[in-house]
Amino acid sequence: MEKRIITIGRECGSGGHTIGKLVAERLGIAFYDKEIVEMVAAKTKLAPEFIAAHGEYFQSGSLGHIIGYGGRFAGASLRSQSSLQDQMFIVQSDLIHEIAEKEPCVIVGRCADYILQERRDKLDVFIHSAMPFKIERSVREHGLDPEKAESILKKRDRARRHHYNFYTHSDWGRAEHYSITLDSGLLGVPKCVELICCAAQ
Amino acid sequence: MEKRIITIGRECGSGGHTIGKLVAERLGIAFYDKEIVEMVAAKTKLAPEFIAAHGEYFQSGSLGHIIGYGGRFAGASLRSQSSLQDQMFIVQSDLIHEIAEKEPCVIVGRCADYILQERRDKLDVFIHSAMPFKIERSVREHGLDPEKAESILKKRDRARRHHYNFYTHSDWGRAEHYSITLDSGLLGVPKCVELICCAAQ
């Protein structure tokens, strides 16, 4: 395999997680998505719920929210949520470098394309699709309320975009940042898996 | 073949023309790029040079420039370059609809993805790459002066972007507008051809 590391950015509901998992299975390599939450939790002692909520989403929130989780961050003063988020980004970045060094893998989200930008053995993927496909998928697979699905998906993507653009100083979802981008609604999940495996080999 | 029509948007120097031609050859379908210039010229009696310069580039210029070509546009008053450009866009759009109706094909540039947006039998591709690849390719294949290549490529892409964004009210090069986008510098031309053929079938 020419590309050892495959990073996958994705719109909420586009099937990026599923596609990444199937790519990893087909190529026989490791898969990291929510696994990273547990690993960051183990390093920082922060609650996994907090890491999941802030590890790749910009959230409006208060210090009380953080303290509510009983969070403690090694060496961090709990002066503001953003400084905590910055430090979490650093821990997460170090972890992503360690993972990439350790083994061939698929890494979903968390600005991994940017964090590993110096590596030449990397394929950067972005998965997107039209809203009807994302709604149908989110209702079917994740039990979202059909009436609220669109606004939930849009809100999550705004937070993801904000987080990505803030930490990478670039523009989430612009073709120029990725090796390959795919419309999963138009192409279908199996075809996306096939194309990514073909591109990586 | 599931997708009869393949549209290819591309950055200058990224090899989009070559990739499109090879895709058409491999799939045994028609190929339209500069061919469209001649067809628009035949319909409008405008000089091919003018159509090539304005058919997918926003140009700063004067009416004198148009009259200098001895141009005549059916039914058009030569009051301004932009109104002429608008009418040329309409003629070009009608032609692209005719071509798509007539036969399976690859169409390069000219907002074909947007013009044919109602069709379901269409794959929209965007080809891009990093500047060093585009410079090297443009110097080798098109004889551009190595000292001036970067500024020439950037200027052409600005004009293409402006033209596309003006007529489509969207954002040239954003993943969400395309079925698949590919980094030709990272993947190489043969792999791009393979991926597009795979996505179309």
C-alpha cells in the first residue's frame, strides 16, 4: 500500500465514519474515530463526554459546563474554555502523530489531514452529500427526529467547520485541501469505499 | 455506463484537459473542450479568439477589443462587453444542453456542471493540484516561461473562478459542488483517469 495513512473529513450524516471503517477493514489497517476520545481521556483525565463534545466542535459554553464534568487537564489552569480547548487540541495532535507513526490506519476527523501535513504517505479524503441523503441516513442509522434532523446536522457542521478553520487557518470542505473528495449520496457508500481503496493503493 | 455525461472543472495546469481526453478515450465517448469554441463561433459569428478568451474567463477589456475582432453577435447590441459575455454564456449553455442530449461525453470547463444541473446521469469532476506540479506541467507541456508561469496560472484561475462564481452563484472548487474532486499532482494523471472511470461506471 502506497499511502499508509488515510484521513477522512466528513459532513455530519454523510456516512464518513462508516466509509472509513469499511476502508480500514478492506485494507486490513487500524481504524480511529471515537477511539481517540478514550485515548485523550486517558491522557488528560477529562471526561470522555467533554472531549467528544469539544475535540472537533467549537461549542459555546461556560466554565461551569467544564467543571460540571469534573474535568481536570494536566498542567492547565481552568481559566477559559478556549484555552482548555487549545490544550486538548495539542494533546490530540500529539496522539495523532503517535498513531500515524505506529501503524497504517484510517483516522476520522479531528483535523488529522492538517496535523499530519508533513507526511507524504497520506491520503486526505473528504466525504459530503446533499441534505436529503444526510437526513435520511441520520434518521435511519442514528434515530434523529426527522423534524429536527436538518437543523441538528447543520449546527454540528457549523461547529466542525469553525473548529477546523480556527485550528488549520484554512477552509473546511475546499477541494484544494484534500487528495480526493466524494459525494456519498450520489456515488453510494460501497463505491466511495472502492474509490478510496483504489486511490490509496 | 451509469453516468452518460462527465463534466470536468479544473485549475489551470492541473492536467484536467488531458485527464478528460483520456477518460473519454477509455470509455469510448465524445470529448468536448476547445471544440465548443468552434461551435459557438459558428453560431455567433464571433471570432474564435474572442470566444476562447471570454467563454470561461472574466476579462477586463473594452468594447474596442471586441470590435477589433470584427465580432457580431446574433441579435445582440454591442453596448457592453458584459452583455455580450452574458449572451455568449446563453449560446454556450444551449449548445452544452444539445451536446448532452445528443451523446454520452466528457465536457471540460464552461460551467457545464451547473448548466446541466438538472440531469441525474452526470458525474461532476474537479481537478486541482499544488502549484509546483502545475508550473512544471505548464512549462513542459505548454512552453510557459518558468519565471512567469506561476503568475500566469494564478491570473487565469482568478478569471475562471470569477466567471464560474458569477454565472453559477456558487463557489468554484468547493467539494460540495462536485461528485468527485482529485489532486492530480498527488495521485498522478493515470490514477485520476482510473478513478473517474470507476466512479462513472
